[in-house]
Amino acid sequence: MVDVIMVGTVALDTVRTPFGLAEETLGGSAVYASVAASLFASVGLVGVVGKDFPQKHVDFLRAKGVDMAGLETLDGETFRWKGYYEYDMNQAHTQDTQLNVLSRFDPVLPPEYRDCKYVFLANTDPEIQMRVYEQINKPKLVMMDTMNFWIESKKEALSRMIEKVDVMLTNDAEARQFFDTPSLVKAGKAFLEMGPKAVIIKKGEHGALMFTEDQCFSAPAYPLEKLTDPTGAGDSFAGGFIGWLARTDDISPRNMRKAVIFGSTIASYNAEAFSLDKLKTISRDDVFNRYMRFQDIASF
């Protein structure tokens, strides 16, 4: 049985930044999260692709130790996203989104995934997230992510999903949007009142905030000299976070703080190259070495 399952999108991305262009590259929330988590734990991916999805990408994921029993292939084309970044790398500008087979995705978990203790419901339709949640038997920790589109179009369904999970993951703009407040502290506390035991608000190059019942943890971002493409950084963060929790099987607030730093560490590597080009090459030793440098940066 795998240690953690990732449910989300598998995509072919076309991304332009001030530092170049990458066309039809491997992407998607479930993919970034799975590759990041695979540095710490055994991972099962749940998603959907079309008949046009390149076999080389499946081979790569398997080579990283990702179990692909939950990947469904449907007639049609794979989900595609096209966008660009300017020098403000915190803001992605979407040019085109083609849902394709994702619009028909109705995930059914393989039997061997249903007893998994750690689950990440990556950014997707909250109704799909709920259908997956209802197939899981007594998980130890369920984490979810979302985006502004679902806040605008399916806030009621999203609220019902937030009430079920243990960890809520969002970014600063989405947190402010959900509660119509400029204060991230107020938004974090309001999310906690909905049910989660922990809430993590990502702030891009400015780090992350984690709120638990009686604590607020502020983590810096790793200072990068080379920032090429932040696509997938949030999902890489999530994968590193839950991967560390699954590896240690410890969901205490103290270990969650460590998990935030491990997630930020892997996300920083991800942003150094297009697509998963950097995550393809790093090792667990690389992650631990940068984690130690993170400690030096934040120590006072």
C-alpha cells in the first residue's frame, strides 16, 4: 500500500516567463505534488489523461517511484493550460485552459488506495474532492487545496469540503477572497473555525503562514538567485509537506512546522527550472542540505 495518495490534475502546460518558453511540458497539480512527495514516501497518483498523453511522462513518474494505478486514460485530449509570468513571478496570467477529458473525470480509487492514511486533494472541483473523500477509509490526515475559480463558482460545495479536512492549503489572495478581508490572520482563524486542525496560507516569494489552534508559524521563503518558472511551486510545497508527514507518521504541530520548511525547500528547487526539470534531478540529500541552510537563514 502507498503512504500517500495525490488526487488532482495531470496536464500538458505551455509556459512563458522572462527567461524562456516551455511548450507542452508535463504539469498538473497531482504530478508536481507526487514528484515532490516521492522524495520522502511512496506515492499513488489519481488523475485522468487523454489518449494523446505521452508515454514518456508515465515512464518518468514510475521511475520516480510513483504508483500509477489511479491514472485513468479516456478517449480525447489531455487537460492543457497555457499561461505566462512577467517579472512579478507571484502572478500567473492564464491565456488558455482546455479541460478536455478532465471535464468527464469521475475518480474511482483503486481498492489498495482506500486505506491510505495520508491524502492530498489537490486543486480541482470540490465536488470531485468530496467524491474521493467519501471513498477513503479512516485516513489519518487529509489535506486539500483550492483556487479562486472554485471560490467564485462553487463556494458552498467548497465550504462543505473544507469542513471535512484536517489541513487547508490556500494562497494569500484566495484566503482574502474567501472571507472578504485584507487580514491573513483573520482569514486563517476563520478557516480554523470551519473545521481544519491546521491552515497554511502560501505567500509565494514571501513564504507561508501556518495557523493551528493556538499558534501562528511564519516561515520564510528560500532566497533564490535563479528564478525561472514558479509553475507548480504550490503543489510541490504541498507534496513535500504531506510527504514528510507520511514519512515520519507524525502530525504534531511541531512536526508540521518542519514539514512546512521541507515543502518550501522542494518548492524552491522547483522554481529554478521549467516544468519538473529541476525536480527530476534533485535527491533527498539535496533537500536535507537546503533544509539545513533554511535553518541558518531563519535562526536568530
